[in-house]
Amino acid sequence: MPIISLAIQKGGSGKTTTTINLAAALQREGRSVLLIDADTQANLTQSLGIIDEPERSVYTELKKEIAGESSDLQQVIVETKSGLHLVPSSLELAVAELELVSVYGREQLFSWMLEQLRSRYDFIFIDCPPAFGMLTVNALVASDHVIIPLQGEFLPMKGVQSFIHHFHAIKKKLNPKLNLLGFVLIKFDERINMNRQICGQLEREFGSKVFHTHIRSNIQLAKAQEEGLDIFSFDKHAHGADDYKALAEEFLEKLETGKVSSIKENTE
């Protein structure tokens, strides 16, 4: 089943919020979803209510692979209080960027670790770091698709342009099956001129790769994360719940109807 990375070269882009709530929306549709927190800041882990450093995490298993031993992510999975399955991260994961530099097959470690879980879930989502290091490379090499969340502002758009350059390099040299599923605009307000301009620029450059569903600004999304919950568990009547439900429907339509054409090479 598909592995999807949520990634962009920019912090505060909505990767974690989208990972949680898109997964929760899919779970409510009867799909089984596993979340992997590959971010050294462990925001996904903390946003799902796990505040203390976990005894076992993605890092403890990655460290086994670095040492040439067999990992077992199945033993690391926890069920969060909103019912989502999670492989948590820890602050120790920051060390992995240095440890991976001299490891044989360093770009493939996530692929090996996740292979055993592919058949157990309908979807696996990886929340990537906001930088293009070895952890992000590992996530993209392991993935079938990438979703890029961003705000409709100037700096996130610059992050997109940088990320696309690296995306093409990964696709060409390490993972030919990697596909850009689409861009998701978050904290979107149709009344704001810059939001409309960025949306238009994305549509001109990437066409159908831009999700029609936009995630509107909604304080309930932040409050849900403070409580360690997804938006549906926290306030199923919020605008954020409506938007992520619509995004999940569009996500499934893209996959099921094969609307996953390649992006133009002139975006390199």
C-alpha cells in the first residue's frame, strides 16, 4: 500500500497538522493508517499527546539499521488517544543526520524498515523534517508519493522551488517511482490577495498538482493539537474538520482514478 511523505523545505508549513488530520479523516472512512514521525523536533509525536521521551522510537530502530542489525518498527507502534497508530520520534533523532553520513546504503534504511509494515496498513504517512537532510532523503526514497503543504505566502513558495529541485534529483537517481501527488494550501483565506496570488502561481506552474481543497484558517486545529487530538476527535463541527474531510475525499480520488501524472521537467 502507498507510503506518502509530507515534506517541504520550510518550517511552520502545516506538515504535522495535515499529517494528523488527513490520516484521521481517512481513518473515519474505514482506512487503516500508520503515521511515522521522522522529524527531529518530534512535533507529530507531541501533537498526538506523547510528551515524554518514548522508550522506543523511530530512532531506536534506525540506530539498529545503522549498526547492521535488524529493526522492528512493529514493536514501536503506539495507539494514540485519538486512535491513530504512530511510530513516535524523539529528540535523539537529531543525531541520526550525522550517523547516517558514513553508512552503506544510507538512503535506503527507511525503505528496509517500512517494508514489513506495507501490507498491514492502507496508507503510511511520513512527517518529514523541514530541511533536506538524510532523514528527508530516506523518507522520499521509501515513498510512493509526496504531498507538499504550504501557506499562501512568499517564503513558503520559495521553499517549494528549492524542494522541487531536490525532488527531481531523488526521483532521477534514487526512486524513479516517486510521484508528486500535490500541493495543499493551508491557513487559506480567499479574501487575502497574496493567498490568491500564490494559489494562481502554483496552478500556472503545476496545474492539476494543486489540490482543489484548501484548508482554511481555524483556531480549532491548533487547539486540537494542544489537547493531543485530531480535529475530528476534538471538534467534528469545526471548519478544519470539514476541510480535512474534503481533502481526504480528493486524496482518495487522485489515487483511485490515477490522476497522478508527472510534473513538468522544466520545474527543475
